Amino acid sequence: MKTAALEKYTVRDVLEYRGNPQLNRTVSDTSTVEEALQIMDAYDIVSLPVFGRSKTNSERSSFVDIVSVYDLRDYIIQSR
């Protein structure tokens, strides 16, 4: 596939094409590890975007990072 042809597609196009029902699955930076794992398990996904309260505007959430099932696993193992 030529690179120029890729410029017209978006990641959202791909997600919608594959029928991704979890476009809006996220966690808060105050969510528990258990809550994140439950969402991942329920929707058969391995990572979630994390949102937290903005430091300048407590009403607004801002993107923090992405957490994966592997991050959670490693944290649990290292915390023992």
C-alpha cells in the first residue's frame, strides 16, 4: 500500500470498520486496579486511556496516559 493512500484514513475509520464497541471506554486516574481490569475483561481489551482532573480546572478531565493489562500485572507483581 502506498503511503499517500494512507493519508486519507483515520484511526477512527479502522475502529469503526472492525466494529469496536468500546470507543468510549476509559478510566479515571483514581480508578482502582480492579475496576480497570474488570473493564478490560468485560470488553476484551488490553489497554485503556486514563483521564484525570485538570489542575487548572477541576471540572474538566484531561488525558493522562494509557494503562495496559501488562502495566497492571507488573505493578501487582512488583508491589508484593
